[in-house]
Amino acid sequence: MTRKNNIYGLMFRPSSSNEEENDEIWHSSDYSTRTDFLKNYQNHMAAMEIVAGCAKVYITKNWEKITDWSELDVVIEDNTRESTDYYHYVKSTRRRPIRKVKEHTSPVLDKLFSRIDEDNKKRHNPIKTITDVVLDPSDGDFSLTINGKQHLWISDESVIIIADYIEEKLKKE
């Protein structure tokens, strides 16, 4: 149940062959607008901040219920302006052949998968403990300690990944 620090919006950008089709594609969405662009954009940004605020409250109420953080893969962005990659490496045992050469996987793909596996092995830095979870209700700053390292004022994206991990773990219990 690994979580990556990737939060996606549109997975594929809509495309079209002409302006009329393009107009139709964009305006088929629940979020489309033909006016008030700045207002609509700001409203959606505000909604994201509200969701992040709710996630912070959720974490503060539920983090102590989680006993195993090892499957949480997250890049923590904090006030240092540097990021810390927490990643639990598990050796890949499955090779998905994309192209077969005489009933064997391609040597090129084997080499690629091996290189990816080695890169992931170097990233191994699993979360063992999360402590000192603090939400400052006066300004919304959210901080915590991971494996003894303090992370002050972590980013909303990091918060969302952690809240999602907690939610998924609790659903399984």
C-alpha cells in the first residue's frame, strides 16, 4: 500500500483538432467557466486549502491509531525549503515483459528494470516513527517528527499524502 507524493489533477490533458471541438471538450467539465476566471480559480484554490485544513485536523485526531508507518512513501516538504524522501524499498520480484524476444524478456528491458530497482534501493529510507504531531490552530501550520527528524510547517501536499495513508490504514482495520 505504498503512497507516493504525487497528487494528480488531470491525468491526460484534453486535446482536439480544432477550436470548436476544444471549446466543447473544456466546457463539458463540471468545473468549466465562460466568465469570472479569476474568481473561479481563486475559489478552487481556497477549496484546496480547506481540504488540506481538514486533513490536518484528521491527522491530529487519528495519527496515534497507526502502528506501522513503513508503507508510507512520502516526500516531506517543510520550512527548510528542502525535501526529505521517505521511501520503503521492496525488491521488485515481478518483471512485466513489454516485448518478448524468442519467449524471453528483452535484455534491454531487464537492464532498465534492474536500474530502476537499484535507484529505488538507494532511496530506502522507511518511516519507523511519527511523533510530535502539532497543528497550530492560529495559523494552520502543521509540524511533525519522522524518525527523530523535526519537520516544521510541512506542505499541504505532504499533509494530504499522510492523511490518505492514515485513512486507508484505518479502513483496513
